[in-house]
Amino acid sequence: MKDVAVFGIGKLGKTFAVTYSKKGGKVFAIDRRQERVDGIAEDVTYAIRADVTEENVVENLGINNVDAVVVALGNNFEASIIVTTICKSLGIPYIVASAMDKLQADVLMKIGADHVILPESETGKRLANGMASGGHFQDIADLSDEFSIIETKVPKEWIGKSLIELNPRKKFGFNVIAEKVNGVYKNNIDADKPFGDQESIIVIGDNEKLLRVFKEG
């Protein structure tokens, strides 16, 4: 699991931080409001009060060695720009930032964000599930706290094998319900056809079983 720093522990940031921490990830949760820091302290590895708009604050937080950063500062776009820019200069490998609209998203991508979330279309829980998998799948829908539908690239071990050979329902406890080939979704899968290395599959199942197969190896 990646070590992650979360800037901003409002609704999105807190949901991500708590969900990811429960999955076993190391989380640094950072916010300028003491009540938010106190409210999450028992649920994450480190909860830190800091105003990231002040000079040298981000650089002095000791997050240089984290694997990823989530910038969830809501409508404080100036702070989002500051944090994204500094984290990029620190060499943090993966930066996810939230934006209020497409214009903000475009700006954040240009200054160094690797992925931008529009909160109305993505949730902290889905982001946590995707990152816990090592970025190997996209969480399409949370059916409940235990079950999800995901889209993922065909695992390397599956390439050249058919659904009949793999029998994922029996071996792994989940179902492959569709495939995507050349950008086109197909729900009538030929169970005898071997999977290729450019295909994606749509899978439904228990979250723990999905992570066990599709997480970073």
C-alpha cells in the first residue's frame, strides 16, 4: 500500500483518508482547522494542523517520501495551486487534486497534477479503492460497503486464457460481466476466446476479493 498525504479533510478528504487507512494504508491528514484534525486523529496515521498557504509550511511537513498526495482543499483554489506546485517540485510521484470545474481541472493538470477529481462525479471512497489497488482498476459503482463494480485491465496472468479456463467465479469469488475491446463495451463475452493484452473487463464482486486479485502485486 502507498503512503499518502491528504491536504484538506473536509468531506472528500476525510472520506478518502479514513477509507484508505482502514484498508491498511499509511495516511498523513493535513488541515488548517484544529477541529477537523482532532476529528480524524484516531482514524489515520498522522493528523497535522497546518496552513499550507504560509511560506515553507508544505516543505517542512516531512512528507517528501510519500508515494502520493491528495489535494482536497475544496473551493480554496489558490491553496490547491500552491500545494500541487510544491508537491510536484518535491518529486512526489503521484498527485491527485480536486477541482470545482473543468477550468480549474485544466490548470491543476498543467501545473503538475496527475489526476483531477470533479467531486460531483467521483467520491473519496472510489479514489481510495482505486489507489489501494495500486491504480490497477477504476471503481465504477459502490453497490454497498462490501460490493462494487469495477473496470480493470486484464491481469497479465490471464492473457492468453479464456473465461472457461480461468473460471473466476469459482476460483476467486467474483463475476466478469462485460469486456471492453478497442474502447467498445461488450456484454456478450465469448467464454472460449483467450483474453488479449489490450482488453479491459468489467467485474462485480466482494471488495476484498477484488483487491486480492487486482491489487498491486
